Amino acid sequence: MMVESILLVDDEDLFHLVFEDACSLLDIGVSMKSVKSADKAASMFKEWFESGKHKEKPECVFVDLNIIGSTFDGIELVRKINFEYGNHVVIGIISSSNDEKEQAKALQAGAQFWLVKSDDIEPRLERFRKDYPEFKNRTKEFTVYK
Amino acid sequence: MINFSQETIEQLITLKEDKNVFLEGNLLRLIETDNEEFSKYIEECIVHDKDVRRKRLEVTRQVQQQNRELLNLNDENQRILEELQMTLTEVEESKKQVEQAKTEALNDLDLLQKKKQTELIGGIVKVALGVITFIAIMSTGLYVFAIIMGKETTNIGQAWNNLFGILLTNAFSIVGTIMGVKYANKGKN
């Protein structure tokens, strides 16, 4: 099952390219968009929520944990999307950190997965792709891909 | 999903064969066709696209790695710079301490010299006062002895008078000089 649309929120331009190519190679997503700041992503979700344009929302959102240049971190963005802007997306954290305390916070904020970012990201994305239908149906519990 | 006309399909296949130009990107996953030749073309395009993406991914990763190394080197440089700064601060601090110690040593030396000088003056004064007191006692004793014994006291009386006058004058002069020297040195110490 392919993801219709993916939104990546990450401050690192190079990782946008890596993520896009890796997703494309693994046939994960059809449409992909990247933004560099949590504030920008939050304002996009706010607009979709307030205007009722839920169809414009991405199907799945990958949020970096520490987004340099943003006024809040990735976990706060996940919380805002889940609790303030209507949810309806598969959302999780993508980070080089594997901190269990942060993972617990992400779970509390409503994240469905935590994907550890490293050079060899494809095997993790492959596992995520297999689990994706369950995430979409909300039948899979919080999963850490490391 | 997207469907292409037969004419477009032929143009795309010709473009690939003549100029090696392929369709690329996620668009390929949205194309639907019953045309066997075009299906084969799409598969070739997907293989080509994946090949290009794989190469780009490799290059991007190398750049990421180089960036990371540069960042680490930058951190290392920053650390060395901070260490150098700290060492420089310590050297300057030591220099200040040495200069302070030198100033203190010079002050101590000056103080020692003044102390010795004062001690010397004190010694001279003690000896002078001793001599004055001895002569005063001796001359007074001699004068008293002459009076008691009923001897001629005119000369010795005048001599005692002159001598005592000179001794008192000199004694006050010495005391005045010492007081003056002490007062002058008071401000410096």
C-alpha cells in the first residue's frame, strides 16, 4: 500500500533529498512535500482545519524532533496537529535521537511512530511501509523503528 | 490515474529511443495503460528513475557525511580555540601575579631599607642621648662636688652653664630632626 501524500517537516535541506529519494526507491509515497519549519507546518494545518479543506491535508506526516529555526519542537507540532488542528493524519517523529524519555513525550502528544534517522534509513522505512496500513487504521501501537 | 493517447505514447517511446529521454518521478506510478509496449516503456522508465535516484541518494549521503565531518571539525576547532583562549587568559593572569609579586618585593625592599635607616637613626640617637646624659651627669656631679667642698665654682659654674645650654640645644635639635624625619616618612609608608 502506497501513501498518497507525505509531508516532511525537517530543517535540513539535504535530508529532504535523502528522504524523498529513499521513499521513491521504496515506493512509499506518491506525492511528497517538505517544509523547513514547525511554525510553517503548524500554520498550514491551522489553515486546513479552519477552512475545512481536510482533503488537502497530507496522509502521513514525518516530523523532525529538533527543528532549528522554529519556535517549538517536533513533539509540540505533533501535539498541535493532533489536539488543535483536527488530527486525521498518520503522524510520527523522525529523529537521529533514540531517547526513550522523548519517545514517551511523543507518544503522549499522539505520535504513532518514532523513526530513527541515520545514513541507512531504507530498512526502517521499509518496515514502516509494511506497518502503514495498521497505522492508518489506528490498530498499531506506538512503534520505534531503530 | 493518468491515461495517454496513442499519439503521446508513440512520441514518448520515440523520444526514449532517439534521445534517451525518459519519463521520471512519481508521475510514473500514476500512469495506467493496456498497451503492452507502453507498459514495457513505463517499466523501463521506473528502472531508470530508480537508478537515477539511487545515484543521487548516494551523492547526497556523501555530501551529508562531508557536512557532518566539517561540523565535527568546526566543533574541534572551536574547542581548540577555547582552550587557547583559556591558556592565554591564564598566562596573562600569571603575568599579572608576577608583576604584583615584583611590586610587592620592591615595596618590601624599600620598607626594609627604611626600617634599617630608622634603626640606624635610632641607634645614633640613643648613643647621642647617652653621651649627652653622661656629660650632663658628670658635669653636674663635678659642680655639686665643688660647691659641697667649698671650692672656687665661678669657672666650673660658667662652664656647666654653657655646657648644659649647648647640650639642651643639641638634644632638642636631635629630637626635632627625628620628629621631622618620622613625619616626612609617615606619608610614604
